[in-house]
Amino acid sequence: MRHRTISHSGIMVLSLLVMLAPALAQNQCGAERDVKASALSEATYKQLSDIYEDIGEEKYADAQQGLERMLGRSKDGGYEQAIILQALGHTAASREDYDKALEYFQRSVDINALPNRQHYQMIYSIAQLLIARERYREGLEKLEQWFCVTPPADITATAYVLKASANVELENYQAALGAIDKAIELSDEPKENWYQMRLGINFEMDDLPAAARTLEIMINLWPENESYWKQLSSVYLNIKEENKALSVMALAYRRNMLDTAQEIQQLSSLYQFRDVPYEAAQVLEKGINDGIVESNKKFWEQTANAWYQARELEKALNAYEKAGQYSDDGSIDLRRAFILVDRQEWDSAIEALQRAIEKGGLSDNEVGNAHLLIGMSHMNLERFNAADVAFDNALRFDRSRGPARQWKEQVQQRREAG
């Protein structure tokens, strides 16, 4: 994961022209600084003001030349030299020459002449630049130094984001998680990419329950981002929370966020798995009709099976008929025929059964049963001659031979009674 985009405005510190009172700093990571009050001469102040105007107007070459002349005239190791080096660092950063900026900032820090706030802010800028230059361990060392000397009330969320970013690059995921959580805690409006980093850390740590919790928050904050809904459903499936996975996918579907065949099929399968066949069929059939899911035997058959489970027999018949149009054998037509027989739609049943036999691909038992059902359908329509022919055909198959004889006897009895 890469999170090292740092804007120039993030690197620049507060204007150096603001004179800050020196202070005595007691820190837990090193000796205290005892910096005496210093001030710039009026001439130096004016020159720096002009140079910062050049920087503001992006006249970086002019600014650099002016600062280098000032550096050459400055006293070694003094406050003025530290200020000029700091300004040279800003100029180099403005030109995106970050290695040179690092050099100037570090030289300014080494002089150890700036007031505490400027001095420590420079250390933070160095940490930012080191991390931006992918020198993560060095950057973290500087950042920790800055954390040590900065009062907790003055530490911003973005500092913890920087710490998290560097630790991610070093694969120190536990430290990264602690830092990004602190950033989120400190902010009234945490940024979306902070949560994205947190989610990435959850995945890197293979902590799927934590990833689910992160995604739940992200969905609440950014409900229009469809990828979060899909990721959360996938995570729930991986941790065997099928009911939650179904709820999330169903909500995403109602928001029109599912737009691939795989997603529609997955939602339909989840409904089927949770024994909700009506919704399973409805989702899949709409997906086919909308052109998202391919119209073929497999998906029409799945749709038909779900409608049948939901006892929506008319819808099941329609779906089986469409599946049969893509089938090279008679198996789908045979299943459709069984429903038609149950519904006592005799003519339609006969048509479906004959089509199944003509397409072929059925076992002997299935063919025999098909002839039996044709005979029974004709019998119910009092077409006794046609029924006889169908039962004679059924006599040719072992399994259907016995029932066929019995049905032929009933045909004869019906003739005689009529």
C-alpha cells in the first residue's frame, strides 16, 4: 500500500518572518533546549520578505540566488544562518527538489538556533520529506523525535496518519493500526482515505472481523460508494456470516449497485441458500431480462427451479420453456411436462412430453414414463385411441411395462363403460 503523497503546503511551515519568542523546552527524549532570543536585522528582514514574495510568485531561481548570496554573507552557526537555510529548504521544496530541501532543513536544525516551535516544526518537515522519499525508517525516527517534544494537545491527526503510512510501508501493521486509529479518534471529520488505510491494514493482518467493522463504519459515512457494500458482503461470507452478507447485498441491490452477472448470481444464490426462493428467482430473472446475466439454459433453469420451490408454477413454466429453447436434449421439457400434468393442463403436457421425446437425450426410464404420461393425458381428455397408442409405446420399456398394462385395462374399461 502506498500513502506517501505529501503536498508542498504540508511541507512548508509557518512563515519564518513571524518572530517567535524563544523558550526553554523540557522533553522526555533528550536534553532541554536553551535558545537565547535572537532577531533579524532590518536589512535581513527586508531581503527575506522580498525573497518570499519571489517564492509566492514561483520565481524560484531568483529566490535561490538571493538566499545563497545571503548565506555567503551570514555568520557561521548563528540564528540568521539557520533562518536562511530554512528558507533555502522551502525554495528547494517548492521546486520539488526534496533531497536538497532535506539537506537545507537538516543543516538548519543542526545549527540549533531557532526558537522551539520553528526548530521542532523543521524536524516534522524533515520527517515528512524522508517518508515522501521512501526513507521510511529515517522518517519514523525523526517523527518519533517530534512526537517526543510536542505537547499532546498540539499533535494533529495528520501526524498520526503520516506515522501510520510509514509503518504500513515497513509492514509494521500493528503500529500502523494504532496510529491510524489515533488519527481517526482526534478528528471530528476523519478523511475517507484514512479509513481506506485502516481497512487495508485489517486485510494485511488477516483480521476479517475487524475489516467488517471498518467497512460498516465506511458504509455509514459514505453510503454511495458501492465498492464498500460489495467488500462488506464478501467479508461477511468469508467469516460465515451469511445472513449479514445477504442483508448487505440485498440493500446494495435496492440501491442499484449490483451491475455484473457475478454479483446478481451471488445475490440469487444467497437467497436460495437462505431458503428464500421467490427473491432468488426474481433477482436472477430480472438480471437475465436486463441483459446483465446471460440468457442461456443454465440460468433459466436456475430461475425455473427457484420459482418452482416458491410454488410460483406459472412463472416456473415460463422459465422452463425458455431454458428448453437452449437445451439440446429433452430433460427440461420433461420437467416442464411434470408441472403441466400436476396442473391438469393436458394438451400442453402432451406437447411438452412429445417435444422431450423428440429431442432425445433421455434415459429409457424417462422415455417410458413420458409415454405413460402422454397416455394418461389423452385418457383424461377421453381420447382413448391416442391413449392406447401411448401405452403401447410405454410397453417397450421395462420400468413402464407393468403400469402401461394397467392403464390399458383402464382404457378398455372406460370404452366399455362409455
